[in-house]
Amino acid sequence: MRIATWNINGLRARFDFLLHWLRARQPDIVGLQELKLTDASFPYAELEAAGYHAVAHTQKAWNGVAILSREQPVMRQQGLPGEEELGARLISASVSGLLFITVYCPNGKDLGHPDFPKKLHWLDALARFLKEQHHFDTSTVAWLTITLNLGAIVGGLFFGSWSEQVGRRRAIVTAALLALPAIPLWAFGGSVILLGVGVFLLQVMVQGAWGVVPVHLNELSPDAVRATLPGFAYQGGNLLASATAPFLNWFAEQRGGDYAFAMANFIAVVAIVLALVTWLGPEAHGARFGAAAGAE
């Protein structure tokens, strides 16, 4: 079975791409986020003609989530109970004997923004929902979520600041390579404590590396495309990442269903490729926008 997820960021704008991707990859179940349309505008008929049934939780212009599947899904939940103020961000359905949930988490902006406490409250509500409805342990889910978010914050702050001193390339490469020793704990940790340590360290390095990438791209971009190229590269990365879930599913099946091995090796390869591409590329740290950038 192939399961995939795609933050599509506007279903109407990218519907042709979605149909092409469905034909090319033929996933069995797909979770979509950021639909940005109403239920009346949702292309149920067009998707059914392409061989997919759909259930959706929609919202005009914002948010919105959906589940597509080859077999008819049975709706289990629309929206996170008690969190309607933050919009259409959760949907679950029974599909082919599985309970499938897709969520679009709120953006907290930054620590001082009023949206940040709302995001934390939403995540708390999600943990309660998973425990009450699906028998997940709230305490474990909550602490792991807190741990990974702390790791992301620490990584972004440290490597972002450090990149100002040593340059973007060195910061990205260092963070990407330091992710490698954290992967075994993340993928194969034999206890919640080891998993938590692995999650924290991996998030420090992953967010440390990827957090510096946008400013690195901005500094490298010519003035004429500086407002376009970084965003284009980001969305292109999202498009490539849409193939991740089917690939990992295939890879794991070759190993007798060993998803930990598949994910660990995939993350390791991505980290090494990022480090190599960045190190072999140019450096424009300190570039003045509107003026020629001096390469390192």
C-alpha cells in the first residue's frame, strides 16, 4: 500500500499537478493540507473520474484538509473538537481497515506572537484527541512534541546566529553532518528516553541546517529574482518530497517492512546530499541587496 501526504497550498491552483501526480505515482491513500476552498468548490467528481474517492473538511480561502483513497473512505472526524476557531485543520477516516488522520498544524509565527500560545493549545488538544479517540498516551505524545519543538527552536537560533560568524555554507554543512549520529537514536531508540534524545538532537540539526538555507538562497539570488527564486526552490522541494512516502513504503517492503531502517537511511542520504551540494556551491554571506555580492 502506498500512502502519501501533500501540503498542496491551494488545491485549485495545483489541481492539474495533483492529477498528473496521482496518475504517475498511483498512491492508495493521500492526505492533503491547505486546500483553501469551500466544499462546493471541491472537485469530488473530477477526483472520482481519476479513480479516487474523497472526504474533505474545507474552509474558504484558508486551511482545509482532505483524504483521497481508491476505496471509499468512511468519515470518522471533521475538525479538532473545541478548536474550531483555528479553522479546518483535521480530518480522519477509515480506509482499507486503517484509521487515517491528516492534520494541518497552526503556524505559531514566533515566541512573542499572539498565535504561538494558540498553536500550543491546539497541539495540546490534538494530544487529548489522540488519547481519547485512538488510545495514544497523552503524556508520551505531549513530551515528545515538546521535545522536538524545543530542538527545532534551539537549532534555528544557534545555527542561524553561528552562520553570521562563520558563513552560511559552514553552518549548513556542519548541522547536516551532525544530524547523522542522531539518526540511530531517532530511528532505533529502544526506550522513550532514547527516542526523546534522538528527536531533540535530530531537530536541532535539521532545523539548524534548513533554517539557514532560505537566507543562503536569498544572498545567492540575483536581484532580479531574489523575491522569486527562494520560494520557487522551496515549493520545488515540496513537490519532490511528495514522492517520499511511496518511496519509503517501497524501500521498507524490500526489507520486510523495516520502516525504521528505511527512514534512517533516507534521512542520512538527504543530510549528506545537502552538505555536499552546499559545500561545493558558492558563498555570498554579507551580500548587500541591490549590490553585487562578493563570493567567499
